[in-house]
Amino acid sequence: MNSQGKASLMRRKIYVISLTFLSIILAISTVPSIAYTQFVGPSDRVYGYYIDLSAIGVTPMYAKTIDRSRVVVVGSIGGVYGAATIDISNPYVNPIVEDLYPITGMPTCMATDGFPITRIAVGSDKGEILVLRIDRGRITKHTYIVLGADFYVDKIYLVRDVLGNVRILALVVEDRWRGYPCMNCHVYILDEEAQGILRIGPRVGNATWWGKTFEGKYIQDITPLTIYNTGGFYYDASNVIIAHIPQLITLSLNITYINATTGELKALPNTLVEVRLLVKELGMVTVYGVNANPSGVALIPVPLEKYKTIVVNLTIRDIRGVMLWNYSYTLDPKQLEQILAFTNEIPLPPAILPTANVDTRSAEKLYGIPAFLNMRLELFDFASAPRMYVYKGSADFTLSPYITDLQFIKGGAEARAKLVYYNPSPGLVTLTTVTYGTGITRVNQVDDYVGNARIVDSSTYNDGSYIFVGLGDGRIRVYLAEGQSYSLKYIYPMGSSLLGIISIPGVGGYTYVAISYGGIQVLSVEPYPIPIYRVLTQLYLSIPGYVHGDALADLSTIILASSSSLIVVKNSNIAVSNRATLFLSDFIARDVELVVNLPGNEKIDGTIVKFRYPNGVVEYSLVNTTLRLKNIIPDMVYSIDIIPAKPYIYSSSITFTLSGNALKILRITNASSVTEAICCKLSVNMVYKEYEVMLSIYDESTSSKLIAPIDIYIDGKLVESTSTMNYYRFLLLYGEHRISVTPSRGYEGAYKPYNTTILVQDRTEVSITLERMRYNVKIKVVDELTKNLPLASVQVQIADTIYIAEPNRYELNVTLPYGNYTVRLRPLEGVYEASDFTVSIPRITSYTFTLTRVRYRVELIPRDPYSITLIAPIDVYINGTLIKTNTTDPFLNVTLPYGWWLIRVAPVKGFEKIYSETELALHVNTNLRHEIEIRRIMYSITLNVVDIFGKIVSPVDINIKGPITFSQTIEPPGKPLYLVLPYGEYDVDIVPYNTSIYLPYNMKLLADSPRSITLTIQRVKYKLGVNVYDRFGLIGRFELRINGTTIANNVGRYSEAEIPYGTYTVQLTPMYGFDTIYQSSRLVTISITSNVNITIPVERRVYNLKVVVMEGTTPVGNAIVDVYNEDINILVTSLPTDPNTGDITTKLPYGNYRLIVKHPQYKDAVLIISVTGDTNQVMFLEPTVTTLILRYLPIIGVLVGASLAVYIITKIRAIMAKRLVEEEMF
């Protein structure tokens, strides 16, 4: 059938269902009894009564209490599935169906939005979700959603956001069957107030919000954070866990064996298939196993690895381990996209085996669970779904895909939450304490072995002191908080499978309600487990045919539903408070059989029985002598008025109570009674009556007391004058009598005259209700502050009539009877105080009432975002009025009427540089605490980091600590840092990267105005030793100049200075007085990275020296002049004199010199001179003897010749003389 046909069929079904429901409602409305007012039960004890549902054609499957008076029953209603809101407040009339909603499928689950209940949802096996909105016990809106006829709604959560808006979370199963892990589960998220769906699952498409964003997730479970507080509990839309496994490809293998004799193929369930999975590109092999399902189909999960080739090898063995069948399948990544476009399941050729004796061992126990199947937990915020969502993070752990019954709970006063879940393989219930926010972090884990029993429900309290875990087999495990962990305190067996657990806030002893398939029990934990209720030998409340039950979270009402009726138990909280143990027979109502016997065998036809119960009455018209009075509650007082049809038989009144197992007659008039010893039957014997007329006169408004005196006339005769009594007794004759009742003189404006005619055949009671005169009254309500329209609707109650004064209609024109009235003004929205006024009608017919606004305590908390307390005083204004001046108090307490108020906070004069003015509009509609952020003035600060020489040469970190903290690295050459800082004092620290270059720097910065600051950082200083070298010997003093700046004076041979890291030029300059001796040294460039010594040579000034070598007045040329430094005795230069002029010219450094003039023809001449400037020097030479000889050689030759001649002559003479002597001797 196509989609249009299905839609048409669905419309026809709903049409038929609606007609059926209409007929049910019509049938319900024709009830043979009439009920007046409402039943008011006792408030000081526990009691219970029955509600007959068969009378209205309702067969429950689920039942949920929504308040003390109403339940929602889901089940078959007139043979059609639906949900009905039923008023069960009155046990003495048939239950009233107030609202009725059909569904086409069979109900599968029922959920509420917590307690107090404002929403109820019902899911069906045809994908339907019915959401009912409840306000003061009535359904005010319903949302009907059909997700798909083939979908099975597994569970529903109604989650709330911070504003109380409700989102619908549904876990649905496609094709109605789910496995573990689930391959066909989806999550649907809807907003009851908006269109659109957010869908999460394996296949999503792009027709829903966010399209394929959530596609490829195999959903296993969903659970919102359930928060239990002191007033109830709710489901938090901002913290929802989705449990899923990654996207898979499923290989479907049909396993059969063939009977060799008959040729018949038969499925082999539970067959173990060994899977060897190879990812070629990674060379990674995974081995796991899969068991065939009951149909003999093995669904083999394969992880989705896009762009990688996966080879899957499948093997089936017999019970001895011998391989029977093997098959290999390759997933080609090129074909994967095409496959995924159509399906996630790939059918394989069937495995037809020759034998049925196959290996059926558990794949999980044999191989374990492959890691890719582990379940991931992701935390979402769905408060704005389906249009928006927030992914908050994932858990730091994974779970087995077979994990079930995941629940996320937290006490309202707790900081941490608990994950509760069941792992069927080891049979463990796990309580994991977690933190949540940007993910889920496991803090502690407690495992408890429970065997084969799944979790049905779990619950806790506001303080998290206990956790209750209810199991499917009826056991309730109670865990006690011990630090971050929990320990098992005790186990309570319910005796039948559980349906739910409800923790009861506000009742002592940590009380909870356990709801099972067998019944309901109320238990307290402390000081020891106490089951409150007993039914014979059963330790729980139950009724025959019990199907479901529920309880309000304040224990004021408990219901038990059977296929045809309800038991309603009231005030169980009293039993818990008194620690009482009750049997059902002690408090349950019973039926009483009333037998009315008329005298003289008179016929019963037409006899009226008025059964009066607390605050109500039911009237019956008898057709036989027996009437069954239902739900007679023990120890309550009832009365019966029996009014025979015959006028000559007395009416009778009986008052009785049920005490234990016996009826007790308290009062009887005009009859006698008989009660049986065996409960419960009451026989009443009527008697004939006398002709007495009882006249009862009532005011129509007060129902009793008259507000003005009256006169009574019977047959025109005044019988009572100026009387205000209500009851009168007259003896009248048989026949018709005219009775007139008029207001007494002076009170004619109070009542309208009343006239009636009665037929007196026997004792007659006449009830007269006097109608007051009506007057038009104008009532106006105004606001106390605006003296104008009220801000919100106000309920105006006059007598029993309620009017609503709207903001756009604050004048009421009402018609009121004569009298004094209390006008009760009750605001509907908490804007105004309730107030009462007295009006007198008709004395004044126009009233103006001033509404006093509700005053609320408002605690204003001025908060400086940068400090714990305010650093400067402030003035606080409300609506322009100064309420606090010159204050730094952390709290300001004021009382303000409801409304919008302009709060202005300004700095006190003189502190305008610190804080700016802050204004906010504050809506005061409750006692509140409100933080006011006092904003500091922000200043533009420019920081320029330089060193002593200008731009920095190495990176530095600048750290600013103060009202705010800031850090940044400044790279060379550095650039200005532009900051906007709130007012305050800051520590500015500059930390160099290279501590051998820069020293750390610190300064205090007061941000109180825009400014530009240059931060000069100091370089590390090193010792520079300077050795002064003069090759002739140092004789002067110098200035030591670095980069042109004198850093030392009077420097001699050595000087030492501390200079910062860097590259410098060093120069020595002679001091005054020595500048004639030395010239400035050459510039020496040096890099200072550590302590260093250098030697700088200094050069003496050079002067011109002219030496003229003379011999007398004759210049001596070609003489060698040797110039020696006298101080160090070294030859400085050697120069020949000019051949013509006999001089030399040279340049010599300042100093003392020794001049030695040498010439071969002269004696050496030595002269000591001081060169202190340009010097001219004459040196005279003396010729040598040889020179003189040679010079005077001719003369000498003559002289020598003469001398020689003389010598020779003399010698000859001597020789001659000697010879002469010798000759004389001989």
C-alpha cells in the first residue's frame, strides 16, 4: 500500500475511533444517580476505596496519578485503545471521564515529565506518541505524533529546559524487534510547541533537522539526567546521554542444513560463526564470533572502514571443531559508497551444512566482544532541539554493547551524577559516579552481582544518600552512599517483577514506593526497612486482576488498577510518618446493602433514598427494596434519608458508621433499623407519619442564616413577625395551603417576596430559598503605584463567584444580591498581595480597590569582576532615588514591589577614574539575589619595551599581573604593545629569554588614565679591562671613551669598567696636558658578551725634527744620523744627511731621543734631545785624525818627508857615530 493509501486508512481509523469514543462519552453521561457537591475525605488517617471502571467501559493497561483527584488511564476504552483522564475523587458516583484521546496502536510505554506532573506521554506499537499537557488536573493541550506505522516506541522521556519548556525524546525500534546490540534503533527529538524533528540513527536522510549530521550512529540507549530535589524530580534537557556504537556494515548469513533423506532445509539457530577480519592496508586482524538468531540468520557486524579494503573470512565448525563451511568476502572501498546509499545489510550466499551437529557455544564467552562494538556515551544539550543542539563531549570510557537499562540520575544537592546500568553477561548492576559538563568522567565504579535480572528503575534523593535499584525479578537493592562510593545496605524482595520505583521527598526515613506486577508497597529505609502495607500474607497492596499501579511523590494518593476497577488509597504519608503497619482490611471501604421495608406492604416504587457522605449527597430512586451503598469507609459518619413515594409515610433519616466489621447506628428518626452481625447489611423499617409541616427558610447565598428579618404568612395570616430563624414547625390541615414569606418593614430591599402553595397530606417539609434583591455594582481595581491599570490579571471573588480583572479591562460591572460581602482580590500571577475588602450592597454601588504589589526581598550583590570586594565606594540608585551612598558593602538588601526597576550604580565623586556607571533593568517577581557587575574604567595603555640603547636585540616575555593577567613574547626589534586594561595596579615583569643579555625588569603600573609607557630594560654588565700600551713606555694619562662617551679619567696603564652586553667602540683620548704627547687611539670595536680584557696601543704625537750636521760652518753631507729613543733604547730611524745641505728631516713621536751622527771622516757625535714639538737641531762634527791627515796630506807629506829625512839623517848619523866609536876601540 502506498503512502497516500496508508494516510487515508489512518484517517478512516481515527474517524471510527472518534465515533466510538463519542458513543462511550454519551453512555457515560447517562447515569441513574445524581451527585451533589464533592466528597471530602478524612485528612488524619489512611483510607481507601474502589472505583468501578467497567461502568464506563475502561480496561486499563497503565495508570498514572496526576493529582489527588485524577488519573490518566491508558488501555482499551470501549474496545479502542486510548488515554482517558478520569476524576476519581468521589467514590460514591461513577467515575467521570473528563478527557479522552484515541490511539490506533497498542500502548507500549507511558511517561511523565517528573513530579509535579505537567505532561504525560503514551507510546504505541504503531509509532504513535500522544503527549498530554496537564494544568490543575485538566488536560489543556495534546500533541499527537505518528513516527511510522512500523515503528515500536520503546521508551519516552519528557525533558525540561530551565524555562520549563518540554522536549520529547523517544527511542523507537524499526520493525518492532530489537537486538543487543540494536541495529535498528532511532532517537527522535521533538518540541511540542514547534514543528520539526531531530532524528538520530543508522540511516537518517536529510528530511529532518541537521540532516545527515547524526547518520551512522547505531543507537543503543538514551537517558536524560534525572534530577531529584526536595519537591520532586524532573528530566534535564541540557544533559542527555546517547549511547551508540559506530557505523557498521552487517553481513547477513542464512544457516541451514539439508536432510539427506528428505532433502528438507532446516534453520540452525545459535550456530557459532567464527569471523576473521583483515584490514589490508593496516595488516590488522580481528577475530570474533557471532551466534545465529532463532531464525538461523547470523547478522555479522563489520566495522565501517572507508577507503580501506576489508577481507572477512567466515568459518562454521561442528561440535568436534572440524570445519564444515568456510567463506571469504571482500569489502571493496570503491563500492562501499554505492552499497551504503541503499542498505547497511549485505546478504551472503547461504551456508547449507551437511549436519545439524554444529558448534553452538556462546560467541561472547568464547571470543569476547570486539572493541569496535563497544558502546560510546556522548553528552548533548537538547534544550533548543530540534532546531539546535549542543554537543558537550563524550565519556572517557566505553561500555559493552550488551549493556542495558542505562539510567543517569543525580540528587539536586549533589555535584556528581550516577550512571546505573546492567551487564547481562556477568550479571552485574553497576553504579558509576561521574562528573559531567564538557564530557563524562568516571570517578568511581561499584559492581554488584545480581544474576539474570535486568534493571527496571532506579531512584535517589536530593542529597544522594541512597540509591534504589529495582530489578525485573522483584528485588529492590538499596545502596548507601559512602564518600564517592556506594555499598549495598539491604535487599527487599517484592515477590513479583517490578514496574517502577518512586522516591518520596519530604517524608522522613527516606521513603520510597515500589510498584510491581503483583502490587504496590511503601517502604522506609531508616532506621530499618519497614513495609507499610499488608494484604493477608502478601507484603504489598494488591487487588484481583492487578495490572498496574502508581503513586504521587508526596504519598497523598496511591492507585492500583485491575482490568475493571481501581483501588484508591489516600494519606499513606501519615502511615509513614507514624511508622505504622496497615492491613488492607483496616482501611479499605466496603459495600453496605440497604434494605428499605415500607409498612403495610406498600409498594417501594418511587421511594427516594438520599445517601449523604461528607460534603456530598447521592440520590437514588428505588425500584426494589434493596440498594447497595458502595465505598463505606471505616470510622466515617454517613446518613441516609429515605423518602417514600406515599405522602402518608414518614420519611426517615439514619446516621451510621462502619466500625471494624460492624455497622454502628448513631441516630435514626421515624423508623427502626436492624443490622446483621456479618458485615454489612442494614435493614430500615419505615412507619406512617403525622400531619406536621416543617418550614425551612434559607438565604440563597448563605444557604442558612438570613441577613434580614422576615414575616411569614400562611393563607394570608401573619404567623411569624420580624424573625431571622431558619426553621419553623406548624401543624396544618390536610389540603392546599398558601405560604408567603416577605421581608419585614424597613428591609424591603433585602429579599424578593416568596409565595408557594403546598399540599399537606402527611408530615411535610417545605424548604424555601429566599432570593435577594439584585443591584448593579461597579468595581474598579487599580495599581498602588500607577493608580491605573493593573499589571496582571487579578481574580476578584465575591461570595462564590470569581471574576477576572484583566490589565486591559480593570473595571467590572457585576450584579450582586443585597448584603455585605467580602471582596477577595487574589492575583493570578504573583504580582499583587492578596487582599480582602468589605462592601455593603446597596448602600454603595461603586468601589475602587487599590492593589498592593507583592514586596520581595532583593539582595543586590555589587561585584567587581576583578576583585573579591569593591576597591572604591559607590552610590546605588533605584529608579533615580539614592538608596545607598559611599558604600563598599558586598550585599545590599532592599525590599521592592513587583515590577521593573532601573538599578543604577555610580562611583562616588572622586572615584570616577575607577568605576563606570552601570544600569540594569531588574524584573522583581520573586525573592531574588542579583549580581551587579561594577565595570571598571578601561584605559588604553601602550607599552614600548626598549633597552638602554634603543630597540631590543633578544626576545623577552612581558607578564602583567593585576586585575587581569596578560603575557606576551616580544620579538626583536620590538614593537609597541597596545593594551586596554581595567583600572587598577599591575605588576609588570619583563623576563628575558637570554639572561646573559638582559636583566629581569619589574615595575608597578597604575592604570588610571590612557598613557604610553616606555620600559627600558637593562642589559647585563660585564667587566671590560683595558691595558694601555705605549711602545715607548707610557708617560701620560688618558680618558677612556666607549661609544664616544667618557667613562673613566686619568687612565694609566690599566683601567677596568662595567658595561652592558653589546657591541662597542673603545678609544683612549689623552687628558689635558698630555694631548701634546699623545694622540687619540684608533677606535676598537668589541662585542661584550662576557668579562673581557683588551689592549689598546696608544700613539704619541709626531713632530718634525730637522738636524743639521756641521763641521764648523760647513754642512757635512752623507753623515748617518741614528735616532734612538732614550727611554727604551731602541733605534727609531737612521737617515743620511743631505749631501749639499748636511741636514735630515724626519718625524718623531714625542719623547727623549739620543742622536748619534756617524761619518767615516768624523768622530761620532752624540746629542740627547727632547722632542716636544717641531725641533731644529745643529750637531757639529770633529774630523778624525785620518781625515785631518788626508786633508793636510801634502803638507804632512812635506813635513813627513822632512821629518823622515831628518830621521834618516839622524839615524845615519847615529850609525855612523857608532861605527866610528867601534872603529876607534879596535
